[in-house]
Amino acid sequence: MKAIIITQPGSPEVLQIVDRPKPAIADNEVLVKVMAAGVNRPDVAQRKGNYPPPAGAPKDIPGLEIAGFITETGSNVQRWKTGDKICALVIGGGYAEFCNMPEGQCLPVPESLSFAEAASLPETFFTVWSNVFDRAKLQPGESLLIHGGSSGIGVAAIQMATAMGSTVYVTAGSEEKCLFCEQLGAAKAINYKTENFSEAILQLTNNKGVDVILDMIGGDYTPLNIKCLADDGRLVMINSMNGKDVQVDLSAVMRKRLNITGSMLRSRDTAFKSAIAKKLEKHIWPLLASGKIKSVIYKIFPANEASKAHQLMESSEHMGKIILNFEDL
């Protein structure tokens, strides 16, 4: 098979196409002919040498989400058969013509969605469900603030939380991105380059604050997050793009009874990820089939232009997902 590998840590140009053996599958796994793969920030971090893949993942083939059709099933696989169209969260190896994964991490391609659209779903939808609904326990009628509202995570979180009955606020870096987020369902998008988001949230909520914050920024956002959380609020960290070392006012945490948590999904075991898949199929997949929630793709690149896809990801110009098309590799 053809695979896109990280030849050495570095700039996007280190991504090169090489020949590799097809992956062997375990008894509980399926082998998938990859038609499309999503591009995500962890792929960029891995390419730079800042995010070593966990045990069991290919060391030099990035890619955490794919869509395609099954070509082989392990002896213990019960649900899937050869020819089934699926999308899946994978531990790595998604930038290749073939990829293996446990059957529990697969989901059917939602009705009417293309392979590219389906490939845009797993990494962000699994992440949002795990952190916003399972960890932070966002409830209907509560409010959610999402940082990076126009990112892949952001567009998933806006739609999922709105569909589940919550009021959503976001931050974004331009007026164009703010409008984009509001068109997706955000009640208000705050341009963090021209406004103090914490003060804006307190004004929007009559000084109550928001119930949950989903943050991938960290750093100097942290004290502002604590300031604009409501009593019994929950802050969920999924990245620290502005830095991991911060000062926290513990008196505010105690006074407002705040819950500060976070998680990394990639290293979690198959049982954990499979449980999320079941919840997504029950609660979110019908909304994708009906069109209430949509796949939001900014640009599709041919797989042999993976370096250009990474350049776009690092520019942060995109609004929605970036996809690699493997159909013509």
C-alpha cells in the first residue's frame, strides 16, 4: 500500500509517500480501504516531534480518523462484514491506503454523507462527546463556551451542544469566523482579538457566567476562564496551545465550587473508545442522517498534497475540517 510517513521531525515537507506492507489485523479488528482521512492538530504535533504516538500505533504514519470500506474482518468481529462503509477513530496510521482498527471504534457512514464528509467526524465528535457530555456533564438548558469555535472541534461542539439543548458561546479570531460560528448555531461569537472574552461572557450572561468551558488554548486563557465560569462550573482542557504552565486563583475555584478537568483521548483503550462510539450512534448519528448536524469541510486535498494540508492547518485560516482524499492515490 501507499502511505504518507513522517520522514523526520520537521516542517510539512517531511511528509512523503512511500510503499508499506498492509497492516495485519487482530481477531477483533477490521481492515479498511481508506477513501478519505481527516487532518487534525495532533497530526501536526506528531509531525513536529512533539506528540509521540502511544504504544501500538504506527510510529511514522499519522492520521486519527478515516472513512472507507471494509476489506477484511478478524475472526471475532461480529457486527461488520466485507464491503461495509464505515468511518472510524484510529490510534494512528490513517494517512494510508489501508488502515486497521478495532471493530468497536467503527461507525456506519451516515446516510447521504460522502466518504470525505464521514472522515471529518470521528476525531472531533468522539473528543467533544467524551469531554463535554461525559466529563463535564453538560445538560440541556446549560451554557457552553467553546474556544476555537471555527476549528474542527469547534464546529462539532457548536452543533452537538445546540442540538442537545444548550446555549453555546464561542471565541474566534475574525469577524468572518464569528459569523460562521453563529450561522452554525452559536448564540454569540466573540472576536478574541478585539474583545476580552471573559468580560463579554459575563455581560452576555448577566454576570452569571457559563456552566461549561471547552478549552484547547490554556496559558493566559486559564484565569479568564475561571473568572467567567458560573458557580459549580466545569472547565475541560483538551489542549494547551498557549502554554501548560499557568497561575490559578484557588480561592475562586473554592468559592465558586469549580471543577477543572481534562483528558487525552488517543491513549485510551478500545473499550473506552467503543463506549463513546455507541453513545454517538445513539444520540448524534440520527441527527447527522436527518441533516440537523452537518459535516463541515473547509477544503479537501489529494493525499499526495498532505504537506499543503498541514500548512493550512498551521495557518489557522480554515473554518471547519481539512480532509485528505485517498481515492486517487
